[in-house]
Amino acid sequence: MSKDRIYIFDTTLRDGEQVPGCQLNTEEKVTVAKMLEELGVDVIEAGFPVSSPGDFNSVQEICKAVTEPIICGLTRAKVVDIDCAAQALHFAKRKRIHTGIGASDIHIEYKLKTTREKVLEQAVAAVKYARRFVDDVEFYAEDAGRADQEFLARMVEAVIKAGATVVNIPDTTGYNLPQMFGDKIKYLVNNVPNIDQAIISVHCHNDLGLATANSIAGLMSGARQVEVTINGIGERAGNTALEEVVMIAKSHPHLNLETNIDTTKLFPLSQLVSDMMGMPVQPNKAIVGSNAFAHSSGIHQDGVIKHRENYEIIDPADVGVPESTIVLTARSGRAALRHRLQNLGYPFDKGDMEVIYIRFLELADQKKQVDDQDLHELVNSAESLV
Ligand code: KIV
Ligand code: ZN
């Protein structure tokens, strides 16, 4: 069966960068954009040009510096925003305007203070207006995750008819469960008559920790674009993490989801974004956390030393992590200690291990981790006892 190509739409520089404290200057954004290009993303959402002169300038500079991916600018469904985005995208080789409006009754009543019919009119008008500037227009139905199914289907049909090439179904508040979100996409696939004329995109937030699961459910139901950020950074609890979606697709070939991503660049880019934004990656973060390939319990260490795949489903080299690590703590066993001592040039065999292992445990009970310097000292003092 042929693989289904999925498009990676990276919004690190828009949804990610809008997090307080994560702002980047133009030069930094261009650096990240170039690395996203090398990573192989299909679309870079470079910013929200009308939001500030600085963001406008960054979008413009990214358009000049990056040639391979589509460069996208966000707008509200307003003429002033669309005019501004069209101008900011002027130098892009491949450009897209991303416009949209609220789709849920909560947004329509309490945020937009209008009616469903008026929202439909504004959505259609915005798409038609954006099409005057670019051939590629993505429409987002904000808060689609909590929108009425039938109304959402009407909206999607109307904007495709107006010229939208991509329809983005965001779970803006991260409310959905994977099955619910997958069903939402399936409903659109089955009930929007012109759905074959556009690509369905999924854009999930992580308020319940389900952003990645929901995105995968959307892709399994027929979406072909997924909106993600490096390290999952984004509003509140964040967005879907690019590295997670890509490695799920790679680790489960039966899903038939293929990306253009060079996975060996994932870890270096994660580090760069974390350093530039001053946003540490949690140690237990999937794929790119400092503990993602670290083994600390004796049973696991013994298993990994015997055969890496006993406890690892991903080869660290595949995501640009130099190697798995065996962390020596009071939970480590003799096998891990011996392995590490051998790497340091102390060829202990099993029989010689007992004295040193007892002393190691004494030290490990006092310290969180035993490092190489501790091991040298331990060997020297143990030798003086033998
Ligand atoms: O979460 C959201 O709904 C968004 C849209 C602007 C696409 O970020
Ligand atoms: Zn968002």
C-alpha cells in the first residue's frame, strides 16, 4: 500500500512565539526558520504580521531567507490584517495567507457577539479577499473542537467554495478526546460535499495533555496536514509537538503516514529553540527530553546493555541524540556499574565486583547520581583495600 504523505505545518514562530517570555528578534526567527527548512517542514507559519511592526519585519525577512517551504502569515478575517499579511509575504517564493474566525457558539456569542450567519458571511468574504493576493489560502475555524458539527460542516463547505485550499480544524482549547476529535474529522470527510477540493489540517492544543493523540486521531481520520511546534511550545499548555507526531508516524509504518522530516535534526533544533526562547524542555519530555534515552533502574540497565531494543523503541541516533545514557544511582545494578567501569578502562570481571559494588551503593545512597569522577575515586580507594 502506498504511503500517504502528511504535511508538517510548523507554527513555532507564531503560536509558539506568542508565549510570554518566548519572544524572538528577527535575526533569531530567521535562524530558526532556516533550521526548519533544513529539517524538511512543508509550511512555516512565520508570524501574525498585523500584530506588530517587528512581526511584520520578521515575516518579510523569513520570506527572503527561506525558499523551500511555503511561508504562511496569520490574519483575522479582516481586510486590514489580510492587506498587511499580503504585503509581508511579498518576497516569499511560495506563500499562504491563513485567515479565519470563531466557529463555536461560545466564540460567536461571547467573543464575536454576532450570529452564525454573519460569521459565515465574514469567513467567505475573508477567503475571497485573501485569494485576490495569493493562490493558497488556509482557513481556520477557531474553536472547531467545541463547534456544532453541522454548522462546522456548513462553514467548511462555504470557505472551500470561496477558494480555501486548506481547512484548519483547531481544537483551540484542547478539550477533545482522541476518539471525539477523530470522529469530528471523519464527519467532515463524509458530510462536506466539496471536501476533496481542500486539504484538512489539524491544530491541537494540549490543555488535557492530548494534543498529540488528537492530532494523530485526526490524521488517521483523513486530515493530511498537522500543525505543530518544536518542543510543543505554545499558548497555555502548548501545541502538538512536531517531534512526537513525526516519530509516531515513523515508528508505526502501518499508519501509512509519511513526512519529509530529517529526524536526525530533531534534537539539535529542540535544543536551539529551547535555548533561544529560554524555555527549558522537561527532562521526561518524549523524544527530546534529557531523560528520553536515559536508563536508571538496574533491571532496565541490564536489559539495555544486553540489547538496546529491550527498553528502547527509538534509536537515539535517529533523532540526533548521540547515545543512550546509563545513569548510575542507588537503583543501578552490578551490570550497569561494570559496563560503565569498563568504558572508563577498568576491566573488572563479575568476580571482582562485589567490593566495589558495595562501596558504590554507599556512595549512591548519599548522592543523587554517581559520575565518572566518583567512579575513579571509588576504584582507587577500593584498590587500596584489596
Ligand atoms: O488555536 C487556534 O485556534 C489557533 C488559530 C489562530 C489557528 O491558533
Ligand atoms: Zn493555536
